[in-house]
Amino acid sequence: MTPTTDAARIIGQIERGEIRCGPDAAREIAARAEAAYGAAWPADHAWAEALTTLNTRKDGRS
């Protein structure tokens, strides 16, 4: 028996639906955390806006 690489093992888990990844899974996790523990950003969203500004490309796209 030949051991599998970590990458092959993880890709297999993703394909079988044992673990999820990607933007949709991240949004669902964030929504559950926010529902359980409250919003991560203050009501005025100043920090979120600052981070968005830092991550925006010069052509205006994220």
C-alpha cells in the first residue's frame, strides 16, 4: 500500500463532500458565527470599509 499525499487526501475529501471550501462555504460559516456571536464589525462599518479600500485594485475592482 502506497501512502497518499496530503493534497490527494484533501482533494478526495472535498470531492466526497466531507469538507467544504470556497466563497459560498466561507459566507455560510461567517453568517453562522455572526448569528451566534454578533457582528464582527462595529455598527458604522468603518473597519470593513477601510479594509475594502485597501483591497480594491486601482481600476476599482476588488
